Amino acid sequence: MTSENGEAGEDGFWLYDLKVETVIGDRPPVCRHIPGESFRVEGENLVFEPGQKVSMYALAALLPLLPAKQRETSAHDWMTTDAEIACPDPHCGGRFRITRAGRRFFRHSETTGLPDKRGQPYWAGNKDEDTDP
């Protein structure tokens, strides 16, 4: 097992799992936003439960923020303190709440494309032992 900082001889890093949930702000939605619909971010994967949907336009607005929300940030960084992202339609009251869940440890050799650094891809092995609640 590795330490919280990924030490113990491991060349790697921690990423938070995320939950992205549809919420409604102070105005009614004009786009198809159903409160409570959600998806998860686990490593590089977006995970949708059956029947859950998100607008591709809203997803386009969310995608650039998700990798930053997965990483450890200062307690004073807006990426840490601000959890709701507005729908990109300026007339819509839909919002997306991003919350951090457990963490996963990724080894550099399992995630890089550099030929001389490659190992077995992380998704081909068992990651259960490298999660942090």
C-alpha cells in the first residue's frame, strides 16, 4: 500500500473520484435538466447509470473543469470552494454540482503513453486496493 502522497517507491499520483449532479438554481431550467440526474468521474472515465442523461452542451462546459476538480488544490483556491457550474445557456437555471468522493492512486507507468515508461494499463488490473474512501 502506498502513503497518502504516493510515496513508498511508487511513481504516481492521487485523483479524486467526482460526482456531477444536476441541480436547479434560482431560475427555472430551459434546457433538459432533471434534478438528481448524475454521473461519476473515475480516473479518466465518465460513468453513467442506466437512464441518466446530460446535455452535450452542458458536458462541453463541464469537461475542462473536471481534471482540475480531481486534483488536490489549496483550501483557498476557487476550484476547491466553488462546487456549482451553471448551464452554458444564459437563460437556463440548471446547474451542475461537482463533489469530490473517494480517491484513487494511479501509477505513472500505468497511465503514460511514453513507450519507455509504459506498464500494464491501470484499467487492466485490479484498482480496488488503491482507493481511499
